[in-house]
Amino acid sequence: DAGVTQSPTHLIKTRGQQVTLRCSPISGHKSVSWYQQVLGQGPQFIFQYYEKEERGRGNFPDRFSARQFPNYSSELNVNALLLGDSALYLCASSPRGYGYTFGSGTRLTVV
Amino acid sequence: QQQVKQSPQSLIVQKGGISIINCAYENTAFDYFPWYQQFPGKGPALLIAIRPDVSEKKEGRFTISFNKSAKQFSLHIMDSQPGDSATYFCAASLGIEDYKLSFGAGTTVTVRA
């Protein structure tokens, strides 16, 4: 069975640019969460979506936004990229809004 | 502001030895404490979890010890194997049904053969 799929696996962006990260949850999972993992630190919660509605948001600036589509896939958008946005972005999915399975992440490098 | 503090940052253990990772928290509302294992290039995977009404939980070679009064919990890896070499994260949430996990900073464990 396919796990949580994230794309792309790696990308490099320039400061000030915008980026969109994509996530396909495990089949049957209706909830998606996004986490940011800076090198050497633990993941930090960004967003949670359940049944296409935002249910939770972490302490991140408005430059970060997300959405969930009718097929439960999700996108994370980051505008006006800063060097400090360089991180591994993790998507996790769950059938019920908790008990998440993580994907392998997208490694974003901002130069 | 890190709600869960984890130590040590890294440790090296010989094959067959015991690895011990410690975590401490401040928020007494936390009610669910999972541990995650992360291999390079992979996302974190749930390893074992405990609730504060239990002082110890064992699954195979992995044991969580929980001290509610001290607001501390720890992971013991018994008979450590080279395949256990990974980064381990403790985490906490307001309950098993809470979607938001607060993670520690992680401990990189290296098991020498």
C-alpha cells in the first residue's frame, strides 16, 4: 500500500520567491497535517486539515498557507521565502484527525 | 519556545548496550506522550507511546518510563542493535485524539557493532 506521498522530494528556491509543496495522503485518510523540521530540531506543527477544513494552525506567519482538496490531497504554500524557511517539510495523514502517519518530506533550500 | 526538552543531543552505544533518552515537559495538560524514530531521508515513525496513568510501557526492546510528578519521561532501548541507529524524538499532546504534537529536539543514536 502506498504511504503518504510528497512532491517534490527536493527543491531549491531563491529568497523572495514562492513555493508550493504537495501531499497525497494514504487512501481513505481524510486529515492532513503539515510540519516544518529545521535541521537539528524536532518537527514544528504548521497546519491541520480535516475534511477540507482548517482545524488548527501553529505559530507561523501568514506567509504560510495551505488547502485541502476534495480528494483529500493537500498543498502547502509559502510566499516571500526567507533563508530561515529552509527545512524539511513533512506531511502526515490520518483517517480520523489524530494518529498520523508521516511522509518522507520535501527538502526545501532557500538561497 | 520548546514545550518538550530532550537530552542528550546524541549518544553512541555499543551493540548490546542500553540507550537512554530523557525528556521533560512543563504543560501539565499534556496527556499523551509518543516516541518517534526517524531514519535519514524518511519521516518520523511512531515507535511507542504512553499516557500519564501508566508508569512504564514495554514493547519488545523499547521501554518508556514515565514520572508524572517530575514531569519527565524516558525511552530505554535494550540490547541496542546497529539497525536502531536513528534519530529519536519524544513528543507530547493534549490527548491521543489531539492533532497537534509538540516534539523534542531529537537524539541521534549511533550503535557501534
